[in-house]
Amino acid sequence: KNQVEQSPQSLIILEGKNCTLQCNYTVSPFSNLRWYKQDTGRGPVSLTIMTFSENTKSNGRYTATLDADTKQSSLHITASQLSDSASYICVVSELTGGGNKLTFGTGTQLKVEL
Amino acid sequence: DAGVIQSPRHEVTEMGQEVTLRCKPISGHDYLFWYRQTMMRGLELLIYFNNNVPIDDSGMPEDRFSAKMPNASFSTLKIQPSEPRDSAVYFCASSRNGFNQPQHFGDGTRLSIL
């Protein structure tokens, strides 16, 4: 069964510090991996989408990495801000004969404190 | 530009009633997605459309759920009859030029079935 596992489940850091969120997956055949940020009470916002051939992709202070061989991805947040407090969701897309399928992680809840 | 617009934002109804959720995608987007999010199951893709045509409805949980897209600027998700286990936040998202392009989410409809 295709799975996406995220760690840690929750994280508290001080403003200005860096942090790294992890995503491990078993989805195959792999099409792409997405990171979303979801603020409380809002819809998810796309941060990055990476295909098999991409190792790193940045979006401002957010940098995602992908190791397709080990089926691992990370999201690094640099110089955290209070507004980074949110849930971060990893989603892996599978390309099947029947079309595209998505497998969702359960998210990492990040809290940035003063 | 206006984002994805969903209505209503909140809906509370008694079990057995029909519920209709509405979505207006971003103008020019040719893909539309319906998701459900709960604490227990996280995000789930229910169905998606391309150019108003349903492509994959394998995520629709039961025959009580149906979705339509009569034109490029409007879609509905209907639950009839509703049950308490349908309580969740339902998101609509749209994207341009492909399933694997960044999806833009609405802020969701929080549905409570009593």
C-alpha cells in the first residue's frame, strides 16, 4: 500500500531559527512530490512541486529536497517567522494506467514562538 | 485576481438532509478538484474534472456523494442523504494546464451533520 509518512508530527521552534521537516514515501511509480502549507482555517497553499529529476527547489525561505532513490524529501525553513506557524503537508503523486493518484501525509504541525 | 471561491463557508444540518457545496474556480483554470479533510483521515481527493469532464471519481466515498461541473466557472458537490460521518472540511481547488501543476485551494466549507 502506498504511504507517505511525515515527521515530526509537531514541532515548536523559536523565531529566527531554522528547521527541517521530513517526508518518507513508498509511492510507486512516482510522478512528483508536493509540499503544502496550511494555515488554521484556510486551504492549503502550494510551496513546491518536484519531479523525479529535481533534487532541490526553493520558494523564498522554503527549500525542498528530494532523494528519489531513498524516497525521502525534506522541507527546510530558514530564519523562521511567526507566520510560518502552520501545518505542512507532503503529497506524493503516482502515475498509474488509470491516471494520477495522490497519497497524502498527515502533516507536521509547526509552531514558531517568540 | 480572485481566488477559488467556495460557499457556504459553514453548514450545519441534520442527518438525512441534502447538502450542496459550491465552488467557483479561478478563471482560465481547466482542472477542478474536490477534497475532504478530517482529523482522522487527513486530506483526501474525492474527484477531479478536466475541462468540465469528470476524470477520476474513485475517491468518492459512497453513492450518496455526487459532483457536477456544468460549466467552466461552477461546480457542486452534493451529499444526499447526509450522515454524521460526512462531517468534515471540504475543499475545492483548481489548476491550469495539468493535474501536476500547482493547485489553488479555496478556504473550504466546514460541514457539520448532526
